[in-house]
Amino acid sequence: MSTELKANSLSFFESIIMGVAGSAPGFSIAVAISGLLAAAGAVSPNALLTFAVPMLGISVAYKGLNKRIPNAGAAYEWTKGVFGRFFGYFSGWALLIAAMVFMVTGSVPLGTATIDLFDPALASNVILTTVIGAVWFLVIGGVLITGIELTSKIQVVMSSIELLILFGISIAAFVHTGTAGAVTKFSWSWFGFNYPPGTFAASSLIVVFLYWGWDVTSNLSEETKGHPPNAAGNGGFLSIFVTIASFVAFTLAALMMFTLATASGFSDNLIYHVALAAGLGKAGGYAASLALILSSIATLETTMLQFSRTLFAMGRDRALPGYFGQVHERTVTPVRTMYLLLGVGLVMIFISSFLPSIAAILTDSVSAIAVQVCYYYGLAGLVCAWVYRDSFKTSPATFLGYVVFPALSAVALIVLGLYAISTFNLTTKIVGIGGLLIGIVFFRPKGYGRPSFVAAE
């Protein structure tokens, strides 16, 4: 088996689509915006825009670092190169844990959306939804094993349909509120900072989870075409603006079309309820369910890609067993990493079926994932600031963009993650913190090298 991925497999456009699919606007709106409304209340639009700022700072960091060293390991490789093996390893490990937890977070709503197409009354059945989600999980894994080129083509089709549905439903929602009247009139105070007491940390973690996933483009940099330059880094950066617009549009629609208490309870599929309230009838409901299915498939695919490429890079580097650092001769895909992911993912999905409700599954897993993301995103931001620290000598603009902005964004995320830990319940602490600590068992302080950063062009 080879240790080289298939180069020039993804175009710049496909990279942008991968970034959008990673953040999964359809999935995130459907299952997580209601949680944000429950936490932040009427100022949810403010939360989406406020915490988009550090996310953009980290995306700039990824853009700058990917320009220096394109690598399937992305944050793992960059962090190792500047801060050493220990921090590099745990940056990669944090992503692996976040991806593992998301196997449950992504698969369960996929089961719910599938049931909604046939009998919505059964959508609250935890066992049934997890079983259907597990079947989807296996099907998606099978597609990924066939190779990145087929995966990307399927991704483009699914994400395009998803975005068209979201655009259509959001337009219908705003037309409805403008003609039939809104339950709650639009208010600029929704963009203010009047957060309910004690909700700031919870709100910010939900938003971090909402935006997470665009960085898959950098994990696919070894497989992305080199034209235009730094296509993978730029693709991730540009994709964030699509998700920001989608999140804000549906949050505003929910605030105008429902009472806050009602909108906060739509954790099954907010898009579905917006479509019905906008007068789109059964066709709108089916379209909303289809959007959630397509988005869930898309984001599960990108999360699996992130997991497989990161584990592959760590295996190739001998930070984890070298068994995982090889690709299949025919598909040029790290299939061994996929086999591990499928096995562990099925176990975690099975365990989740014993939780009391789908809402509990989503709430606990969102917080556990977000703290992992704060950690490895934060490290990447600090790495970028360090790598470009001398840029003030030649370009103040580069210094502000690649040092100041990423550094401030990194500090904000790390502080947020540390503070949020104190607010976790027992389940979230076990998954979020325990998952990270388990990595100590597999850490190898010796045996793999460090890259050297090359001068930026």
C-alpha cells in the first residue's frame, strides 16, 4: 500500500462545496438553531454574528497555514511543527474525538428526517431513529471507501439541492411574514447583547458547533488541484459566508414566525416547521425533510473525511500506528481509517439509543464537540500568528490578517472552551474531557518528526 493520497482530485469549486457541506447549513439549522434560541433567546442573531468573527479569524489562519504546508493532517501537522509533538498530537486527537461524537449527532437526525417522510409521529422514537441512522452511516461509509472523486461529485449534487431548498423556504418565510403578518415583529434589539443571565457560554458553544466543519477543505488539500493557488484554504474561508447567511436568515424567520418558546422546541427539524408555517404545505414539509437528509449525509461525509485524513496523516507520521498511514492501491483512499471509524461509530450510535431523548443526545454532544473544536481551532490560530510573526517588517496588512486576527480569535476560543467546561453536566464532561484525556494512552513522545515551514509566497 502507498502513503500518498490521490492528487488533483478536487477542483476549487468542489473545495468550496466541501466547506459548505462541512458546516452543513441544512443540518445545523434543522437541529441546532432551536437550541440556540433556547439558550440565547431573542439575541440569537447577535450570537451568530458575534461568534462568526473568531471563526473567520481561524479560517484566515487555516488559509495562511495551508499556503505554507498543505497536509492531510492540517491542524495536527501545523501545531506539531511549531509547538511540538505533544500539542500537535492532541490537536489531531481533539479532531478525532469531535468527529467520533458527531457520528451520533449527525446520524440520529438523519434517522429522524427519514421517518418524517413516512410517519412523523414516530420521529421521537430513539431506538428507531438510531437504527435508521446507523444504516445511513454504513451506506455513507461505503461511498467514501470507493474514493474521493465519486464522493465529491455526489457532494456537489446533494449540497446544491440542499441550498436551493433552503433558499426557497427562507424566501417563502419572509414573504409570508411580510404579507400575512409576523407573530413577532422584526426588532434590531435581536442584534444586541442582552443575553439572558448565565447563557453566554452555552450560546457561544452552540454557535461554534454550528460553524464547525469548513476546515475539511484543508484536510483534503493534498487531493485538491493547485489552481487557483491555495484552493483548499480559500475554499474553506469562502464557504463560511454561505453558512452565515443561511443561519441568520432562518433564525430571523423563526423569531418572526413563532413565539420564542415555540421555536425553541423545534429540535426535530426547524426547517420543516418554518416551511409549514410559511404555507408551503406537504410539499414544503417533504422538501424540508429532504434538505435535512441531504445535509446530514453531506456533513457526515465531510466529518468522516476529516477523521480519515487526520488519522491517516498521524499514522503516516507514526504519531499513531503506522497501519493507518497507508492508502488502498485501487481507490487511493485510507480505507483502514474508515474501517475503524465505522466500527467505533456503530458502537457509539448503539450506546446513544439508551439516552432518554433525541434532544438530550443533541444537547450533550453539541457541547462535547464544541469544546474539542475550541481547543484545536485555538491552537491553529496561535500557530498561524507565530509563523507569520515577522510579517510586520514587510507587510502590515499581512501582520494584521495572519497574526493579530488569528491570535485574538484563538484566545477567544480557548478562553471560551475553558470557561464552558465549568458549565457542563456529567455526561458532557465524560465525553468532552474524558475523550481528550484518553488520548494520553496512545501518545508516543518519540518516533515521528517535525516539518519545517517554508517561506510564504
